[in-house]
Amino acid sequence: MLPLAHAGHYALWILYVLPVLIVVGAIVRSALAQRRDHESEEPGAG
Amino acid sequence: MSFLPLAHALVSRQDLPVPAWLFAWGASIVLIVSFFALAAGWRTPRFEQAPTRSLGAGLSRALLGLPAQIVCGAIGVFLLGFAIYAGLEGTEAPDRNFALTFLFVTCWLGFPVFSAIFGDIFRPFNPWRAVGRAVGAGFEAIAGQRPAHLAYPERLGRWPAAVGLLAVVWLEVVYGASGGVAVGLDPHAAGVAALVYSAYTLAMMAVFGVEEWCERGEVFSVYFGMFGRLGIFGSRDGRLERRRPFAAATTWATIPGSAAVVIASIASTSYDGASEGAFKDGIEGVFEWLADTGMNLTTALRLTDTIFMALCFAGVGLVYLLGVRGMRTVPGAPSLAKLRVGFAHSLIPIALAYLVAHYFSLFVFQEQAQFGYLLSDPLGTGTTDLFGTAASGIDFRVLSANAIWYVQVGALVTGHVIGLMLAHDRALVYWPEYRRATASQYWMLAVMVAFTCFGLYLLSVSNG
């Protein structure tokens, strides 16, 4: 079990990681949306 | 740089208007805004084959001619020789001996910063290059022919410099442990290390040639020269030229192992910053576990530090490789190997930013010692006062904790924005259609945000 005194320390670490996670999440979401668009265009392309 | 632990303790405590972590969020927003500004307004490469302007022939002769080379080389040889002498013969007190501050602060931190502004200023002062060239010229005069050299293995590239760079930092921050306590490198060990490195370098120059070894294997030439590619002055065919800032960096990473050099630079700085802060609990845990197995305490501490340093190298390399791997998913992408090499130069400003952010205050404080009491009493014997400044000290009030933090944040943000610019410019070469170039750079944006937040986290823990 983690001592409570360390809880703040770990929470602080998360605050620095969050911006990275948000950017990576946005990139993955954008990449997936692009792939979906690309796949939906393909059937009518021929 | 662990031999001056007091330098940080004597600075006033931070009193920031907002929590430190909010600076990471602010820095991330600056990077995202910069990214979209680049996407909107920068649609053709500007750094590749950027125009240069030759400076006057007279100025080139004066600064690059043989007399200037001899004088600069002699200065370099004298200073290295003097630092070795001070290390071997001077006091064992690290903060009173000229050698450590000169080698690990004035040179190690000064050359990158000034090279990033003015170009590769270490090259003319490189003591090993000066000796190697003098010996080569002597050989030619006596034998009537140039010395023959072995062909340098192309695949080896700059890997010797990358390994050497880690070794230099390892020597300074890891080797200086005694009885399980990190006491820092002592001047005598630094003097011996400088002698050993000099012998190794001169031997390699004899085998592969002076310029070849300086370009690929000599740690300090490669390391300082890397930052010099950001600077505005360079030379070509014996002529001094002015170039667009950062533009020369685009051709730096073409030699194998270059990415490893710049990753080693970021990793070693990160490790040095984290070892006293973010990694402290982890290091203590592994050290105690190794010590409990019966291992000698000094060996246990060195092994623990080495493991964490290697983890830093692997972690920084992995983040970069993930960014490159992400780019590969964009249609029209070149091979993974080409991407890996092609974007390595965009990490150079980040390496510089990490260096400035982590050591700016140490540099400001220790240079007061360098040009004060260390200059007057270089051996630290207390019996010499060459310039009447032997009794001077360090004024730690010249920088407040808040000022240091703002410089750290500013350096990290600026370095990463320049990194984004370099990466965006290279992407426009690989993907001439700018929408695809922009899409490829989402991944580098993530890399830059990750390095910025990581750097600020390390600093905030160290400062706290």
C-alpha cells in the first residue's frame, strides 16, 4: 500500500503527463478519423 | 554536475504566481500554437540549401589563416595542459581546484552555448586537433609525404562519440562515488581521465586521420560541433561565411550514429537532473537492494546510477523512435531508417535547451569562481594570488529562484519551438504536399510536448 505522503508526489507526476496524453489522444483520434474517411471513399472510387 | 551541491541550496526558494505544473500546460499550448502557425505559414523548405554569404577575404584570412590556427591551437593546448596539471598537483577540494570548474563548467557548458550562437568555436581551440595536425605536419616535413591512415569504418559513424559522451558524463556524475555516497569527481581523477583521453584521442587520430576522427569519433569535436550547426558563422573552402541560423543543422545527422549523439546529450542531462530529484527514490531503492545482496557499496551505487543513466538513454531514444514510427503511417513516407536519420537534427535545439535549463544557474555561479578565485589561485593551495582575486567568492544573490525558473521554462519552450521548426522544414522535403507534411508532424509535436513536460517535471522536482 502506498503511504499517503506519496500520493501528492504521484499526482504531481500525472499533471505533467496529462498534456502529453491529450496531444497523443488527439493525434490518434485524428488518424482514426482519417482512416475511416479514406475507407468510406474507397468503395465508390472505382 | 554533482561536485557543487551547495550551489543550489544557497538560492532563495521559489515563489511562483501559479503552480509549476501549470507552466508545463502553458508550454504545451505554446508548442501547439507554434505547430499550427508553422502549418499555416511555412509551406516550402527554408533551411535546406539556405543561402550563405561569404565574409571578406581579409577577415577570413585573419580568422582562419595559419597564424590564427597556430595561436588558437596553442591556447587550447596550454589550457588543457594547465587543467591537467591543476588536477594532478592542486588541492583535492573540488570547488577550489581550477581543473573541475574549467573542464566541466566553463568548457562543457560554455562551448555548447557560444557555439550555438556563433558556430563551431571549439574547432580552432581543440587541443588534440592542434597536436595531431602539428605532428602530421612534422611527419610530412621529415618523411616528405603525408602520413597514411586506415579507412574509417563507415558503419561506425559517430557511435564512438556517442559512447564517449555518455562516458564523460558517467565519469562526472557516476564515478565520483565513494563508500556508497555520491561525493563527486575529485580533481586528481579528472586530471588522470584527461590524460587517458588525450592518449586515446591522439592514437585514434594517428590511425584514422585528424579531421576524420574529429568529424566522427572525438567526443568534444562532435558534441560542440553539433551545437555549432545552430550558429550563424561557418567556413567553407577556407572562407568564413554567414549563414541562416539553424540551417547548417540540416546536414549534420547524415553520418550514422548522429541520432545517438544527440539522444545521449538529452539523456545524460536528464539523468543528471533526475538523479537528485525525480529518480531519487528509485535510485535509493535499487541501491539498497544491491547493497543487501552483499555488493560493495561504491560498486552498488555506481551500478545503480549506470542502470538509471542507461534507462534515460533508452527512454529518450524510445520517445524519438515512437515519433518517427508515427510519421511512417503518413502516406508517401520514406523508409523508417531515412526518417530516423532525417529528423535527428531537430533534437539539437532540445539538447541545448536541456543543457541551459539544467545548468544555467550553475554556470552563472561557477563562472564567478572561475574568473575570481580560481584564476588567482588555480591549484587551490591558498598560497597564490596571481590577480588579487583569490579571496573573492560567489554571489548567489545574482539570481533568484524565480529568475532561474523563468530562464529554465523559456529555454525549454524556445528550444522545442526551434525543434518543431527544423522538423517541419524537413517534413516539407519528404512530403512536398504541405498537408501531408503537417500530418506527419503531429507525431513530432507529441515528441516535443513530451520532452518539454518531462524537462519541466525534472526541474520542478529538483527545484522543489
